[in-house]
Amino acid sequence: MAIEGSSTETRQKRIRLGMVGGGSGAFIGAVHRIAARLDDHFELVAGALSATPEKAQASGRELGLDPSRVYSDFKQMAIREAKLKDGIEAVAIVTPNHVHYAAAKEFLKRGIHVICDKPLTSTLSDAKRLKQASDESDALFVLTHNYTGYPMVRQAREMIANGDLGPVRLVQMEYPQDWLTENIEQSGQKQAAWRTDPARSGAGGSTGDIGTHAYNLACFVSGLELDELAADLDSFVPGRQLDDNAHVMLRFKEKDGARAKGMLWCSQVAPGNENGLMLRVYGTKGGLEWTQKDPNYLWYTPFGEPKRLLTRAGAGASPAAARASRIPSGHPEGYLEAFANIYSEAARAIYAKRNGDKVDPAVTYPTIDDGMKGMIFVDACVRSSKRNGAWVKV
């Protein structure tokens, strides 16, 4: 995805990036670093990679950082980096959810752009405070709902916006996994331990971890806004404090004369499913189907006509898909490239801010408002399930 980042065609100087979290052994930190470097727009120059000083320094050495710019406290990092002539311009926050609010706030109030992992925070009250801090800051806030970066997801969104499906009637989304089928959090597995801990993860387990991804994807592609939902959350594994499976019925606000309905299933206890994200959207004139296991393909069925296979960068690829593609058709792009598209779109916006230019309207990335919607979704799911699946407004 070749991005020059401003109204000119000259290559911009790399964006100086910091990172909070993501030290040795952290899965998502490594993913963010790969995504940030893939299109060569960011350079990692500082980090508060761990709250433990020894681990922070060891992680910094592994990444080749200047020891003087390796911190064990994100507030100290924000204060010092904001004063440096060559201090960071943006920070990636890749910690467990309960740290997102406090960390992001420190950088936002110093004018440093924030690229934050999802969900937005661990609680809805923190999310509201972070939204206020973001609104009061001149810095950008980017949320890495990375599945919106897939080229064929962008194409599906464009096709629906252009009316190819007509008014949307039905949206189905699912995201099953199996990695929490057993109580591995009790064995010391780091990822499982914090993701199943309400103090660090928040009120939602599977709903917050992967349900928010499926929900965000559905809204991003369809352009619909949620009105109310009814949720049935379960913690199937004995002793688990957060949900590991959810069935959610959705009613969307009226759009184009139709009031669409939806169904969402997310699970982390479904054996045989590694990362089965899938989206189907049906309107009055046709339907679309996309799955992450074959992300370079989009199935399109105009009503009454044969099913059509649309491919990334192939015949029928839209400008939106081409914008998010790097290599010719037949050469697959996947998860890391989609993640990198979010970083590269963020780079476009940061370059524009750096140069005093307006951000190109074509620049697309999840914002703090998308994060708020995800937190409201989780909150509504929990409230509904506590009322035996009652319909609740959002």
C-alpha cells in the first residue's frame, strides 16, 4: 500500500513512534510493530514496554532502542518525549484493556497521536472519559479494529454504500475460536490470564475480545447503526468469571426505508475453530459474503443471478480494494497486511497534520467513536444477559 501521506508526491520523513506495552513475549505488540513498519512510515524510537524496569530495558535492547528512551512508566515517557526535540509523534498502546484509558490520556493531553488496540477501555465510564480527552486534544486517535483494513472488506463497504445490495435487511456475523475450551488461565498462560480477568479485561470476555471485532466489522461494512439488542452470554468453563460464548440478536436503526436485523455469535470454546471470522450481508437486491480464512475473495450474489467471485486486485476489484492492496491478484494478502493498512491510513492523517494540510477524505481508519460503540455494545450485552436476554436499548 504505497502511501505518500500528503498532497505532494514526495516521500515523508518517517513518523517517530513510541509503544506502551508489547514487551518480550507479548503477541499483539509484535503484530503492531510489524504493521507499523510494513509500509515504512513509522520508526519505533521509544517505549514503556513493561512496568518492570528490568524487563522494560531487556525488551528495549531486543528492539535496538536507545536505553535512555526506554521507560518503565508511561507517564514519565509521555512527559519526557513531549519535551524532546525529536520526541515521539505517535504512540501505540498495546497493553491489557484496563491500562488503555490512563495511558492514552497522558499522550493525548500532550498532543501526541494515539494508536490504541481494541477494545477502547475496560469500562464504559473510562471510555466516556477517554472520549472527552480525545475531543479536547488536537491529536488523532486511531483504534486498531484491523479487520476493517482488508481490501475486500473495503470493497464490500463501497458496494453497499453504492446501493449494489439495495436497502440492507439482514446482517449475520460470527467469530468462533477454540483456544479457551479448557481452563488454561489457571495454568499461567499469559494471554488467557488477563483476557479472562474482569479487572484487566472488563465486563466482557468473548464479547469484548472478539465480539467487538465482529460487531465493528458489520457496522463498518453495512453502514448501519445499532438500536437495540438481546444477548445470551455464557461462561461454559467452570470457574471462569467472564463470558466465553455469546449469542446476540440485533435490531438496527432504520436506513433507506428498511430496519435491518442481525445475529452475532462469538465463542472461544468452539473446538475446531481457530479464528473463524465471517460476515454476511443481505439486501433487497443481493447479498455479500466474506470470511477471514479466504480474505482475498468476496462472494457477491445479485438476486436471481449466479453467484460471483470477486477477487482482490482482480477483475471487478473496486477502487477501495485497490487502495488497500500492495501486490498483484493471485498473491494473497492477509492479517498482517490488513493490520498495516490501519497504520498506513493513520500515517496519511499524521502526515497531513504535520504539514498543516487537510486530511484526505478517502483516509479511513477506526476512530474513538467506533471504540465507544464497541464499549456500548459490550455493556448492552451484559445488561441484556443479566435480564435473561431481554431487549435493551443502546
